[in-house]
Amino acid sequence: MTDDDVDPKDPRPEGHYPRFASNEWHYVPDELAQTISLGPAGDGEPGQDWVLTYTPERRDEDDREKVLIRLTPRALQELYIETKDLSPDARQAGHTAECGLCGDQVPLEDAWPDNRQEPCHPECYAEAFGAPPWADL
């Protein structure tokens, strides 16, 4: 699913997540992903709860309101348990992409752009186009 596939007025995919159909859904497009943060609610004093914040997309850009979610130590632990052993693909965090040459997933931090500017494995690039002299493969 791409940003173009998401309707900010109705971000829940049609026919998906029926259990949460009656809940309010928000959409955070790529350009607003930088609005997501997780950290202590104050100055980092011991025992302080953490806050997850983000700014969802809205019909009117001036109508966007920051959403704050208080995470008690127990809630923060649950969030950690849910995500600690997941691969980037399982988290759907956008940290990997399909290699434009072999089709397998490549971590974006390790990817090289192929001749179409699509991410690819350095080894796939070297096999298809030859390794650049500076490459340590």
C-alpha cells in the first residue's frame, strides 16, 4: 500500500480490521512520519511515564492536532514486548524494501540504488553492473 492508496479522510482500509471498524483511525503519511516521537513525559525524572506523540493527516492542514498517548511503565513494557523480536518487515516500519534486481528484501541502510534508482543489494548491483572501485564486497 502506498501513500496514494490511503484516503486521509478514511484511513482504515476498506474491508480490513473489522474489530476496530468503529474506532477513530488516523493516517501518518511519510512526510509526517517525523512527527512521531516516543520519550519521557517531562525532564526524565525517575518513575515518569512516557508519551508517544504524532500528528495525523487531516482534511484541512490547519486542522491537524497532535495526538499524545501516555504510556505507563506497564504500557511501555507491553509495547516493547510486542515489537522487540520483530523484523523490520514484520513491524512494517519501512526499514526494508524489495531489491529491484533479485526481489528479496534489502535493509535500506545497506541498499544501493540500481539503474532505475530502486534500492538493491550491493551484491546484486555488482553482479548486474560491476562493482565500483571503492566497493568492499
